[in-house]
Amino acid sequence: MMLPFALLILLLMFAWVSFLDFPWSWVNYLVLGIEATAAIFVLIIEYEGMRTQGAAGWTSFSFVGGSLYFAFVLFLARLMVWGYFKFIV
């Protein structure tokens, strides 16, 4: 159940980084690597959480929140790079 959700988040993050259009191609690979690693950890934790009784599933909410925070940090980084190339160089 969590797999399509994690893949959707990965796809949206890739679209966001592509939209930000960093001047270096390694940023795309780095962001996708970080997001894929986080998604794998979340999927492992959620799979193990299916066996327990109680409040399972909070990891997926933190994954979404962390991805949104990471997207905002990437936006700020791109804004700083744009400002550097626009006003300093």
C-alpha cells in the first residue's frame, strides 16, 4: 500500500528538482539518491510495522513532511545560486 505512495513522492521530487533547473547535473542524482534511500527505509519500517498492533504508519507522514522540508530547502538553495550568478558573477 505504501509503495505507490513512495513512488509518487519520488516522482514529484524529481519533477520539482527538474523544474528548479540547477546548473549542475549532479544535484539531480544526489536528490534522487537521498529520496530513494529514504523511501527504502520507510518501506522497510512500514513493512515491519504491519505486524504490530497500535499506531503504525507515522513513518509515512514523517517521510512526506521530510520531503516537503527538503523541497523547500532545495528551493532556497536554488534561490541562493540564482542570486550568486545574477549579482556576484
